[in-house]
Amino acid sequence: MIDLRSDTLTKPTDEMRAAMARAEVGDDVYGEDPTVIRLEERVAGLFGHEAALFTPTGSMANVLAVRSLVAAGQEVLCEASAHIARAELGAHGAYTGLTMRTWIHPRGQVDLPTIRSIFAPDMGPFFVATTAISVENTHNFAGGAVLPLQDLRDLREYATGVGVGVHMDGARIWNAHVATGTPLVEYGAVADVLAVCLSKGLGAPVGSLMVGSRDAIAEARVWRKRMGGGMRQAGILAAAGLHALDHHVERLADDHAHARVLAEACGVDPATVDTNIVVAQRSDAAAFVAAAAEQGVLVSAVGPTAVRLVTHLDVSRDDAEKAAAVLARL
């Protein structure tokens, strides 16, 4: 089977497993795991922020990051198909009591005029106040679309002017970095807090990080424990992340090239595929998924008429071409 359902499906390479086996460990709840500390310091530095916090999942990193900006009864604005709104099972409201309002963009982009129109300042005890704006880069359900840096800078300027924070869901920020050549520190500069993932394109088995100020991270560390995310000898997992940062970033360009091969086979303009995700429209997504599986290609439905294909570390060029032949026939 050629598995294109998600880039979370990768298996650790032999070299990554060896790095995990060698990892120096301690009790991370006590703040004493040296490998976790190295990972947190490294990732914070990459994005130009003061600190970072290792979490077991990307959803937890997002919940902690957004919670640092938005209190119970306040709201965050985001695009309607953003992961925090669509794919985290209502965790933000369930854990922290915040609310969301959304704008709609077919490519998941920043729509500053609409954001300006729906932004709600503090108007007293009658209206929910906006305290943060969230963006997703790359945007999962928009087919791995990259958000242009200038749009992000314009959003940052606006948010600063109205006194609200910016959260970036950077689960696949590494893909945006490789696709555009934009330094990670430039992406870090437009957000107060970020969530970045190691277990998608970078191929680590587990882990994400919240990135932000020392104060935000100190508070998030308490909330991580409160949510059941305190890990003990987590350096074994952090070592996989460090290995991924050393060896699996630049190779993301291969995934992007393979995605364009699949896009062409599915009748999607390859020029519209920014990174490693292809979303193709079909009259019956579930039937298409079933037919592809019968011929050895696993893809996923992300809506009644939308099929998603994701390339990753475990999909070779040969795999991509074989899958493309199957998908083109279908």
C-alpha cells in the first residue's frame, strides 16, 4: 500500500531510532531532561523567541498557545477551515472557555479587510472582545497553502495597533520555510506565540512545541501538567525531534515535488500546490477513497467532495509515480 492519508504516518528512520536510543534523559516534569531542554532551546532560537515547551501533540500545543492570549469568555478570530476550529474537537472551548469567530478564504489566507470588519474591541459587558487572531501556515485544509510573509507582517502591524495577540499554527511551518526560503525567524517575528510540529513532515514519531515568551511558556508548563501532558523521561522523544531538525528539513522539497506529480494526475493545477498536500474535488469523496484503496493507494476524504493526498518521508518518487498512475485511471 502507498499511504497518502497524512504525513503523520511516517516511521522513524534507523538513524532516528539510534538517536533516540542514545538520548540522555531526566524527569521533564522536574525540568531535568537535558535532551528536552536542548530541543526547547533550539526551537525557540530558530523562531527568535525566548522559550519553548515540548508537548505530546500539536493540538495540545495549539490549545496552550491560544490560551496564553485568550481568556474564558474572550474570542480568537481565525479562518473557517483552520485546524484549531475544525480538527481539534472543540478543545479550545472545552478547556479554556474561549469562543471563535471566523472569516472564509478558499486558500486559507489572511483576509485583512474582513478581519478588520469582524474585529470586536472591548465594548463593555455586552459583547465578546477579540483578544487574538490566529493564522495557519501552511494551511492544511487549503491544500498546504503558504501564507505570504507580507500578509503576515500586515496582520502583525494591524494586531499590534488594536492591541491583540497573533497566534500561528505552524504545524507545517517547516514546509513553508523550504517552499519559500523564508527564514524561520521571520515567521517567528509576526506571532506572539506559535505551535510547531515535529511528527508531520519532519518524520518524528511524537511531539510538537509551543513557542513564545518566557512568561507564556512558564504558564503553559502548568497548564500542560493540568491537561495531563506532563511527561517524564521525554528525552527519548525529544531526541527524535533534534535528529529531524538536523536531517529532515531540506528534504521537504522532495515531498513538494512529489505532491505536484500527484496533483497533475488528479487534474489539479500543480502550480497551485505550494507544499506537500493536494486537495482534489470529486463528486463522491468516499467512493473515490474506497476505489483507490482497492488499487493499493490510501487517501482520505476531508469533506463530502474533497479528497486529500499528502506526501511525506516514507513516499519515494517511485511511490508517487505509481500512485499517480492509479489516481489518473480513477
